[in-house]
Amino acid sequence: MAFAGTNVSLSQPDITQNLTERTDDLKQSIAAWGKRIRRYTERSTRFNQNRLFQSDQKRLYESLERPMVSGTGPAPNQADTVAFWRDLWSEPVNHSEGPWTEVVASQCAGITPMDPVIITPDDVAETVLRAPNWKSPGLDGLHHYWLKGFMKYSTEKLPKYPRLSEEIRQLRRQQQVLIVPLILSTTGVVPKSLTDNLAKISVRVRNKIQKAVILDTTAIVRRHLTI
């Protein structure tokens, strides 16, 4: 009796050795194929992530997010937690720095201090314009796309209004015409200057304006989807 696809037969005197060798060959073949599949999977994942990074970074970051794993035990008591950290940080401790700190201080005494770094609004604007649109937002949760839109509107639209204000001033015979920009995005995002600008014209309805813009945008999208 022989095994199909092999040269191993039960009638051979060294059947045990042949079976062992054949088993080792199959194990090595399976391990080799497993490594090839693993390398292909890793390479495919890297390729897809790189392509997604170029096309849609927001989707890439969402795909990299892992679900939060919470503990299965009981939650810690808030009073005990506050007492633990309060005792830990409120306990006075006298640290001995040692002589090495004086050596380092004497070595650094001759180093010229660096000039203070002053970040201007123009520096921030230039950096934002070069940033990708859908990179992970900062603490404010605002993507660069909306910041670019505000800045583009301010730089392209606002310079056109002084001429109109001058015409209105002459037409109505006013001494001065104040230009107050009110900028709102289609998603209700507003710049920080909107509150101050509304206060200049004695208007206190910022939340109502945002809601109205969002509702109008939703209505436009709904009509577009139903066409």
C-alpha cells in the first residue's frame, strides 16, 4: 500500500523515517507558503494605505482607529482616586540635585540664548495653505479645508468691498461706511471674528444664523438627491 502522490509505501522497511521526512517537507512547505501569504498581505496593506493617504486621508485615519477597549472590572471610586493623587502630589519632597547640575550649568553659561520665536497670523495663514485638506484636525476639530475657505474668501472677496463702500458713502452722503464681513460656511462653521463683527452692528443671533445655514444646506442636498 502506498500513499497517493508520494513514494512512501507501508511495505518499505524504513517507513517511519520516510513518513517523518515527508511530514517535515510538508510542514516546511506550509510554513513557506504562510510567509509568502503574510508578506503579500503586508505589502498589499501598505500599498492600499499609501494610495488612500494620497487620495483620501480622512478615510485612512478612520481605518487606522481602533475601538476603545474598556476594562471588565468595576469602575474606580472617584473619591478614592482623587484622594490617592492628592496625597501623592501634595506631599512635600526635598530633592537633592547633586553636583552634576552645577557642572552642566557652568558649561552652558557661555551659550548664547536663542532669539524668541514670534509667530504672526501671516505665518499661520501660510502654513495652513500648504497643509493637506483632510489631515487630522487639532483640538478645535476643524479641518484645514474650512480654514483655507475662510482665508480664500477674506483675501479674494474683502478687497472688492472698499469701492462699493465708497459708492454707498457718496450716494447716501455719509461720513464713513464701515465694512463688516460676515462669513459662514455651508456647514455652519464660522470664524472667531464673527461674534465681534455681529456686535459691531448690534446683532446677537449667531446661533440662529448657523442653524439657518445648516438647514438651507440640508434642503439643497435633499433636493439634489431626489432629482
